[in-house]
Amino acid sequence: MQTRNRFMDDIGQLMTNAMGVAQGARNEAETAMKSLLDRWMADRDFVTREEFDAVRAMAQKAREENEALKARLDAMEAAPKTD
């Protein structure tokens, strides 16, 4: 027959509680760090991915328009002049 040892039960309960406290502290630290990082990034005036993609698309379109205009200008300059 096995008897229950009150001391071991108390140690086991203490360890269980300590793990719960440690997990809670970890969650609190993660939340605080994420909040700090979010505020830091907001203060740095970074652009979002959507804003970056929109500006990149606008730049690509402008580049294509410039190439088309350059081709037209080159063709006009190469054409013989009639007076």
C-alpha cells in the first residue's frame, strides 16, 4: 500500500503554480515587447507593404511611359525634315 506524502504533494503543487506564474510572466513580457516594438515602428514613419507596392507600380508605369515617349522623340528626330 502506498501512502501519500503531504510534503511531496505540496512540492508538486508549488511547482505547478510556479510554472503557471512563469507562463503568465512570459505572456506579459511578449505583450509588452510587442507593444514597445509597435510603438517604435509607428514613430519611425515606415510605410506599409501596400503603400510600397502602390508606389512601385506607379514608378513602373512612369518608367514605361518615359520609354514610349523617348521612342517617339527618337523617331521624330530621325525623320527627315521637310520645310
